[in-house]
Amino acid sequence: MPTELTDYDPTLGNKFVFVTGGVMSGLGKGITAASTGRLLENAGFDVTAVKIDPYLNVDAGTMNPYQHGEVYVLKDGGEVDLDLGNYERFLDIDMTFDHNVTTGKTYRHVIEKERAGDYLGDTVQIIPHITDDIKRRIREAAAGHDVCLIEVGGTVGDIEGMPYLEALRQFAHEEDDEDILFTHVTLVPYSKNGEQKTKPTQHSVKELRSIGLQPDVLVGRCDDRLDAETKEKIALFCDVPVDAVFSNPDVKDIYHVPLMIEDEGLDKYVMSELGLESDAVPESERHNEWRDIVTREATDEIEIALVGKYALEDAYLSIHESLKHAGFETNTEIDVLWVDADEMDDANAGHLADADGIIVPGGFGARGMGGKIEAARYARENDVPFLGLCLGFQMAVVEVARNVCGFEDAHSAEMDESTPHPVIDILPEQYEIEDMGGTMRLGAHETEIDPGTLAHDVYDDTSCTERHRHRYEVNPEYIDDLEEAGLVFSGRAGNRMEILELPEHPFFFGTQFHPEFRSRPGRASPPFVEFVETILETDETDPEEVTA
């Protein structure tokens, strides 16, 4: 139980909804939780979220995108799991690194306290020291909010998740019944004869109950809505009311999940169980902007070439979502063409010719840099709308340095330490840094924007604040040469180049920062909106066919 030595205060917070998953990972626990939170916000409640990641990494910053998708960056510089990006987009909030709990973070904190002698000779153990630290982090993140959604990553039964489930069990003892709700998301597959099978759900709930947790709500992930008979069987064998079993079938787009959740009545059930119904905004008075935005009919369609080295949508999830948001705002259906930057062969080069616009995203390492530079060259020479993000911004600088300034061997010092023309070089404050994790220029920083530039039109302001994640920057020694070649650095942070553009080009725009991390449905990222609008305007003028 809680002790004074652990600094755990069990009085913090208000209402807690815990979301666990069973059978297999990747079922959509985060989207289910975020969608529920969206509906609670529509009902007038202040909602926040916590994502628990049981891995031993302190944060997601050093993870391979193939294993874990993109690294999402928060305003305070926290490098986190991509699910926190979904929470920010669905709830339209700015989260902090405190909203991400990892095993590495928790154990490091407890061990540091033990080394400092803070436990006064106590034997430091999983219970209470680790579990109290987990509960402390959840409660502190929840403090001041009406409802906190807590997603427990992984699958029930994973050995690495056991301390978290034990912490949840303790939570249940510390809270009144109407202040805590356990939601379990499981897979309901089809048999070969088309029958919805409940056995995986039964086994998953059995595993959960063996730990001491009884789910209050069960959400079945299936291709289609759960049949009435399926719901009744799940309720019978999992010991929950039939009204507590909900469908979460496949939908066209993740932004339609809140609509499905609402149709199922999950939000009403959650409010009822948490005793929130009397405080909710009447249904007739709730805002309906979300439904209006995500169901808006598209009147145009365009294709965007995304030139990267990870053949995985999750590696560029925020870019995909930002394009959707820009599509919502411009009534445009946007199809993304994957272009492998590591193999810029005829087939991939053909995608550039087919595309209405080109995006070169961020990344690290030398692989695929030739393809990214080639994409920037193609866009510049053929007047194809171009958006370069972080590394894409840097490769656009390298391309101009090589092909316009005449510095044939120009490169980034990250990719080629021996280049005679390091037009991209390491940040001065990075010279002495050895550790890789959490040491880059991270989080929200302000950029000053020159009036009368494209950047000023994009942001409609003389400054912007966007999130960063980089270790290299434009080398100040080459700025005069680059500007003489036609590049305009229209956004700066002190002596750092943050935004570039080509004034004679329809839209050639690069940002050292990542604007995709602040994009939301109904509040799309300005560079993405301008990028799409330029394409639509260019299509209307029926430009001449470009050539490679």
C-alpha cells in the first residue's frame, strides 16, 4: 500500500478510465480510448490521457520506426509513442512528457532515489515502490482534469506489463466504484464458416481476472458489428452486463471511430458508470463540428508523392494525418504515393511524374539520401509543389548547393563527414554530446518570419511556434551562396535557418521543424493547407506536362 517514502498521493485526480488490450497488439486500444475521450469532450468534460508503454526504453527517441512507427514529439520535447499523437489530434490538446509512462522512466527514477538514500534503508521492491511510482505518474498527469484516459500498451499476459496491471489493481482499491472504469479491448475473429468467435475474448478476460482485474466494459474489434448473440455470449462468459459489450468494427477512416462509438452508445455508458450524466451538456446542445469535419464530401482529388525510406505508413503517420486534415479543410481527397528514396529507379521516378505534389519527410542516416535529393531537384526544376520537412528541408539545401551553386560534393556532415562543402552541419551545442537519447534540439521553438514572404502568407503572422527534432542545421558559412542562388530563408530563430522558399516557384517550401506534429482535424497545419491549395490552383490552370 502507499507509503510516505514513495511520495505517492492517492488523492490526486478525479475520474479514471483504464483501457487494456487482449488477444493481440495493434487492435486499436488508443483509437478506442481517444474516440471515447472525444465524445466526453463533446459532452463538456475536460479530458486528458496517459499512455503506458511497458518497454525498458526511457522514451521512444531511439526506436526504429519499423518496430514502433514514428517518434512523436511533444511541445516540451518529449519523444513518445505515436499513440500520443492520436490523443492530441482527437482531443485537440497539447500533452507533455509526463503523459507518457515507460518502464525505463519509472525504474530509473526509483533507482536514482534509492542511490540517493531517499528510501531510508527500505528494501526497494516492485510493490510498493514501482507500483506507487506508476500510480503517482498517472495521478499527477490527471490532476486538474475531469477525466483521465489511461491506455496500457501491450497485451494482457505480457510479463513486462505485470507491474502496471498490479498498479491498476491497487487503483481499484483506492477509488470509489464510480470514479474508475476498466475497459478491455479484444479481438473477435470470424471462423471459416462466418461465425463470430468469442473464445479469444473469454481467454483474455480470464487472464485479466487472474490478475485481480474485472473489466467493466468490453469492446470487440471485428470486421463488422457484433451480433446480438455474440454480445450475449461474451456477457455470459465474461461476467459483464450485455449493455457493457460494445462493437468497434472496421471503418473507412480512424476519424469515423468516434461516430461509431457514439452510435454504439459507449460514451453514454461510460458517463453513466462514472456518474457524469447529470453534469454533461445536453445532447441537443453539444457541438457537432467533429462529425461535420470528418464526413465532409470531397470535391477534388490529388496525389502526393511521399519520398522516404521506411515502407510503412506508421513511420510517417503524422504526415499522413496532416494531409487528411488539409484535405478536410479544402474538401480534397488526398492519395499518397509511396516512393522508395533508397531505390529511385524508373518506377519510383515515375511516381514523381504522376504526383501533383512532392513531400520529402524527416529521418536520420545516409540511406535514401540520394533519392531525397533527386526528389527536391525534380520538384525545383519542374515547378512541382514541394514540401520538405526537417531532413527534407536539409536535402533541398544540399540539392541547391550542388546543382545551382556548383558545389558538386556538397552534403550534410551527418551523411558525409569528409564532404568539402558541409552545407548542413551539426548544431554547435551538440559537439560534446555522446548519448543519443533525448539530446537533440527538441520540442516547441519560436521562428521569426520575414514579412512579404510565402512563409508570412502561410502563417499569416511574423512568427510561428512549431516542434523540432534535429541535430544538424544549415551551415551559416554557406547562407550567402545559397541566397545568391535564389533560396530565401524566410524564417529564422536567431542565426538558425528555419524556413526556406523559392520565390519564383509555385510552392517550394521547406521547414527545419515538423509542422505535422501540431496539425488537427479542424485546425490543419498551415504549410500543409497552403501546399494542397497551391496544387488545386495549379491544376485549375492546367500546367504544361513536366519532364524528368
